[in-house]
Amino acid sequence: MIEQGKKYLVTTDNWFYGPDGQNYKAAWGRCYIGKTAEQLGFTPLRPSTNWYLCVGVDGKEIIIAGCQIHYVIRCEERPVVTVTPATYKQKDTNIEYISNNIYYAE
């Protein structure tokens, strides 16, 4: 069970852009669970999207739809990527992504 306000490393099913223009597949920070209607003002039809996980605080937060969460790992200390950045090339677009980039939402 995710505890409100504790720090987690969250991996997502899809890539997302951070405010720095970089692509990420994971986010780390304090997490808060909420209902989509409270955040966006409407209730989605799919049950897996009626909740979200807010990662981070003070303007650096990212809101991830429940259906996009792949793994959640309790991680109070800021994770450090110690391996050489690995890349992934998307077949359809030939865009190359760094596959072990973490968005630090703190």
C-alpha cells in the first residue's frame, strides 16, 4: 500500500516529458494518491484512470494517471543512476531515448 507523503520511485508504462524537455520513464519523490475528479474536474469512464499519483511537491510535481503506473518502489533516499546511460530507439520514429533517466520531483 502506498503511504501518503512517503518517497517512492515510480516507473511508468509510457515516456513522459519533464519541464527540462528531457524524456523520462520514472519519477522519484513524495507521493500522494488522489481522485482524478478532484484534480481535473471530471470523472473518467475507465476505472483505472479515476485515480492518480502525484509525485513531488512545490512546483516540481508530476501527476501520473493510475493506468500509467508500472512499478512503485518505496525509496526514501534519492536513487542514483550508477550505470552508463542506456538508450532505446523507438522503431516507428527512430527517436533515441535514455532508458534509465529518473525525474527527481523534489
